[in-house]
Amino acid sequence: MSTDKVVVLPGSKLPTIGPNPDVVDLLSQLLARAESGEIQSFIGTGFTRDGLRLALWADTHHDVYQMLGAVAWLQAEYIHRHTDAPR
């Protein structure tokens, strides 16, 4: 696929070919923390190479309001990093 005429909108990136090293590194760190027992709950989302949304969770944390607060903070942080941060 030729991308020479593709215009990338602000906050978007062209799909990568092969593994994304940042994602692999982050998931490796997360896996090590989960295997040690430190992480007991997880909510994650992302997109596949084909542009399909991925959303998953494993939840043993029983305070739904704390988890929702964390998700709300993550939503605001994501918006900030992709719209307000200098490029």
C-alpha cells in the first residue's frame, strides 16, 4: 500500500508494520507486575493493525467507583496528550 498521498489528521498516526516496540515494552512491564501479584485488576483498550477496536478487562477490584474514576482520569489524560500537547 502506498502512503505517499495519505494525509494524517492531528492525533492520528499511520499504522505500523510489525510489532510496535512501545506497546510490547509496556505490556511486558504490565505482565511482570501482574505475575508478581502487584496488579489485581486491569482495563485496557487499543486498536489492531487493521483498525479494529480492542477492549478488555480482568477485574477483581471490588470498588467500582475507584475503577471508574481511574478510567475517567485516563480518558482526560488521553485527550490532553493527543490534542493539547506540543508536537
